Amino acid sequence: MSSCSNFYRKHHDFDHSSNSGDSYGNTSDTDAFLYDETEPPGDSITISINSENMRQLYNESKGRQVSLNTRINQIIKDHLNWHTNAPAAKMYYLPKPCITKVIDQLTELQISALALDVARDFKDICLMLRGEFTISSFLDVVVNWLQITKTPNRRDQNMYEYNLLIKHDMGYKYSFLVKEVCRDVIDHTFHMETEFIVTENTLGLKIININDSYQSSNILCSR
């Protein structure tokens, strides 16, 4: 465990206790998970959580190979970065099969028209969720959406290009829809060159010659 991670554990901890009196502290340094998250130090608070909820949180954190403290911080992040403003941004959940069945009834021309409407709405969505509409805030919302919906994805960035691979398992027409939305936003709004790989259940996006202002963003940081 790095000294930075140890510092984080000492200065950014929750004191976890359930209403049954059980205590769920962070793992010890000898039992710490290898892939635990390291964050800047913050404030410490004491909270009381229902014993059954605490047990579920503890088991979930073990399954994710992170400490309980880290998992609770992730939940707080999700709430602040997404759930708090998602209803105002008109972001709602629908079952995947329902979305797939609807999209599969459309022609590619109809999907392109739908994508254009969705792309126009993204300005309001980004303003509501991030307070700005930039290439950075757009991609940040997309990545956050992938995390919230637990959609497998792979991201990579260097000084010349940004790559995003999405494994959605929802069929070719869904790939085509997401491709058209990204193309309308990135190509037409931000005037940046893109390349796409569209398959039955995967979409690959490459943004070429990404600008310097975007390079300073943090959207590739893993949670």
C-alpha cells in the first residue's frame, strides 16, 4: 500500500456503524485490496446505517475489491455527479430489451433523424449535469452514463486522439444510433474529426487531433 493511500485512509475515512451495533471499519493495511481507490484527503464523518444495508455494502465492496470507505465514496460520487440532476436533465431508465425492440423497428434513415434530435438535446443535458457544454463535458457525461449503467467499456487517450469502445450487447441498430448521436455532436457541434467501428454489439469511437483544452480533463480516470 502506497504512502499516499495510507494518508488517504487516515484522513478521509467514514466511521461505519450499523444500528445493530456492528462495526464495519476499513480493511487493515495487511488486508487492503490491491485496486483500492486513492483520492485527495477530505473531511471525516460518522454515519449510522441500517445493519442489513451495511452488510450489503460491505459484501459489495469485497466483490469490487475496494474498501468499504471507497465504495461509499463512489456511491456519493454517483449521486452528486448523476442522480441528483438526472431527472431534471430528463434522464430515465428503461429495460434494454424494450429499447432494442423499439429501435429494431426503425430504418437507418429514421434512426439518423432520431439521433439528430437526441444530439440537439445533449446541450441541455450537459448544461444540467455539468454546468457547461464542451467536448470534455459531453464525453464526461457519456463515460458517467456507462459507469452508472454498468456498460462494459474501454477508454484510451494520448496527445493526438481519444478512443472509446462500448460493449452494449443491444444489436447493430443500437450501435448505429449511438454512432449517429456521437457523430452529430462531435463532428457537427465541436467540428472534430471522428472514426467509428460499428458491429452487432460493440461501438468504437475515435476522436482525432483532439484539442489541448480537452487534454487537461479527467474523464479517463478510473473509479
